[in-house]
Amino acid sequence: MSIDLSIIEKDNNTLEKKFKGIIQINPDLKRSLVSFQANKALAGYRWYKFKEGYSSSLVEYVLKKLNIKNGALIDPFAGSGTSLFVANENGINAVGIELLPIGQKIIEVRKKIIQNSSKKILETLKIWLINKPWISEKKAQDINYLNITRGAFPKDTEIFIGKYITSTNKEKNPDIREILIFVFLCILEEISFTRKDGQYLRWDYRSGRGEGKNAFNKGIIKKFDEAIVNKLNQIIEDIEKTNIDIKINNKKIDTINGSCLEGLKKLKTKSFDILMTSPPYCNRYDYTRTYALELALLGANEESLKKMRQDMMSCTVENKDKNNLEESFSKNVYRNVSKAFNGQKVLQDILKYLEQEKIKKTLNNPGIVRMVKNYFFELSLIIFESARILKKGAYFVMVNDNVRYAGINIPVDLILSDIAQNAKLKVEKIWVLPTGKGNSSQQMGKHGRQELRKCVYLWKKL
Ligand SMILES: C[S@@+](CC[C@H](N)C(=O)[O-])C[C@H]1O[C@@H](n2cnc3c(N)ncnc32)[C@H](O)[C@@H]1O
């Protein structure tokens, strides 16, 4: 039976009515709070600009609102570890799961700087700043490239990178070596021809990897020396200014490197007081592409990159079905998730509609149907498994965006909230970010379509 837009609209209205009163605009949630922007001036958080991160102030805001002062926090999509570090600063233990090696590295190094005697680290960083060993180094180590990152740096920069890596290898202490490599990872984008831009890594016209007539000019490409000196200075300043090692409050950060589809299963039932996270959005954004430079320098090859992409939560058209899911979850969880997923009417109608559009060849990419389907199924598994590890009364807080495909708005917020109710999670609030761009009817007039909601969901474990 074919399905038309009016049916989806009707189901959608029913779902909106169900969550009436729960879904509310929260004027406190400025866009800068929910994006990385507010971290740009903050000690520790500003070292590596993880553009998909949220701000530490958002985590502070949530902890304060929910009156959480101790216990344990879990973030299954830890990224650069914002939730984990803020939790620690507020006297809360934290566990983070992250799949991407660049996220793992950011967390690991920051932890080391906090937990080790920062005196020794400071001394070494200062010596590096004065001696600049990469300048006098004779040997430039070859750097690891992937097909999509070849030629990413100007020639002179590439030589300095090689010399910098050779110099770090001469440091005896492995923690110091790791920190020095991290300093360099923090400047990669500014010294390269590339810019992280949504789904892609964009290339500046000077790289010779043209984008034809849409040639892109990223503006100033920093010299290696200037960028690394600035970053060393910034990190030194932050360690000195904030005395970071006092802030830890004797609290722990534990990490699980790998997919949360696996990692969550290892955690004890009813052991966490809060979950705060932001999963990848269902927006085709490919982290393995935009972070390819960093991943290559951390040792990724074509094969491991492909595997990483497939292991990530499905959010790109390249993601294939994950075929081991049924065996890897308990029968009970898998059955309950399938029931909640298949019973979510708006989602099922949207999937049917997208399938129709795919057959008519009106979808931008035929892989969109599989991506949307798997996005919701995998996230449902994660929601059910997360509910298991939360204590009674604990909150599950998720930041996510709605998306639009084939002209239909997919209410990710309402669909996931509806599914969460099947996992013994009570939907308390869906905070919507104020758009600041006028009301939706003005939007409709201007753009012919509604603005997509950006939300923070608060679910409470029953
Ligand atoms: C929106 S970002 C989280 C950013 C984080 N809140 C922060 O402030 O840095 C989503 C993260 O989920 C990670 N990710 C994607 N699939 C994953 C999976 N299956 N298991 C664990 N992490 C995953 C991505 O690598 C990315 O770092």
C-alpha cells in the first residue's frame, strides 16, 4: 500500500499532541551553549576544537538543573570528553565510550595532563617552546597518508611535521611523547589545505585538488612554526592558570575505546546516576572523512578507516547493515527493541515513504533509507541498553537535531522519546532551542519550509 505525505502529517500531529506540554522552548539554551562555540575560550576545552562537541556550560547547566552533585555519569558517545571533564570538575565520576581514535586521544591526553604531575609536563613543554627542536632536527619522518588526505599540507609544512615527529620520538617518557603529538594534532586543520565542513573535508584551491569553478579559499594557512608555538603557549598558559590537577576532586574518568553498541553491555545494571550524551545526528555527516587527517596521523590505513566507518552509528549513506546485532544482544533486549521500533508509527510511515521515493528515484541518494532505518534501530538498542545501567530516578539527557529528507521533516526528538518510553524511561521534557529567526510561519514564507528543531531531551528512569 502506498503512503502519502498527508498520512505522515497526521501521525506526526498525533505524536506532537502526545508530547504536548513536554515539548517546550527553553530560552536558556542559546545556540552557543549547545555547540562547541562556548568552549573556545575555556582552559583545557579549547586545546582541540572538536566542532561536533557541545559546550562545557551545557553540561554544567544540566547538572545544576537536575541537582546532580555526586555519583557517576556515563557518556556513550564521548567525543572529546566534554561531559566527562565537567562531571569530574563537579565531583562526579565518569565513564566515556568513544569509537574514533581522535576522540580517544583527546580524552586520554587531557586525563594525563590532569592526573600526572603537571609540573614535569610544564617543564618539558616550556623547553620545547624555547629550543624548538623541530627546527634543528635533520631528519624528517615520512608522514602517514590516506588516499583522501594525500597532499594536505604545503611542502615546507610537511617537512616541519616530519621533523617535529622525529623530535618527539627522541623524548624518553612515553606520556610526554603522546602529549607532544597531541599538541600537533590540535593544529592540523589550521596548517593544512583542508577545512572540516559538514559531510566533507573541503580543499583549498592552493592544494591543486580543485573543486573546479567552486574553488574554495580557506584564507590564511598558518605556518607550522607559528601554529605550534601558539598551541604550546596556550596549553602552558592553561596548565599554569587553572592548576588543573586540583580540579579533579579525586574523581575518576574511565574510558572504553570502541563502539557503545558493544561497550554498554559491559557495564553493570543500575550503576549510573546520569547519562549525558550527543550521538551522531542522522545527517550523513561522516566523521571518518572529516577527521581523516588526524586519523591518518594516528596510524589509520584504508582498511581500518573503512572498518571504523562501518562500526560507527549508522549516519552516512555508506553505512551497511550491521549484521551481528541480533546475536550480540540478549534475546530480551533485541525483542523489546524490535517491538518498540516496529511499533513506532511515524517512523515506519516515514521509512515506507522514503522507500517509495527511492523506487521513484527522487531521493538524493538511495542509501538514505537504509541510513535512517539503521540510525533509529541502532539508537534504540543503545537507549534500551543505557536504560538498564541507569539507577532508578536517574536522568538520560540527549542532545540531537531533527533532520529532513525528501521534503519531509523527521521528528527525531519525538520518535526517540516515544521509543524511550518502552525502555522504562519517562519523557519529562523535550527542550527546544529557540530559533531566534522568527516564528515558523515566517520561516515557511521565507524558505518554503519549517526550521528543524534542535533539542535536549530529558528522560527519567522509572
Ligand atoms: C556529536 S559527537 C559527541 C561530542 C561530545 N558531546 C563532545 O562534546 O565532544 C558524537 C560522537 O560519537 C562517536 N561515535 C559514533 N558512533 C559511535 C559508536 N558506535 N560508539 C561510540 N562512539 C561513537 C563519534 O566518533 C563522535 O565522537
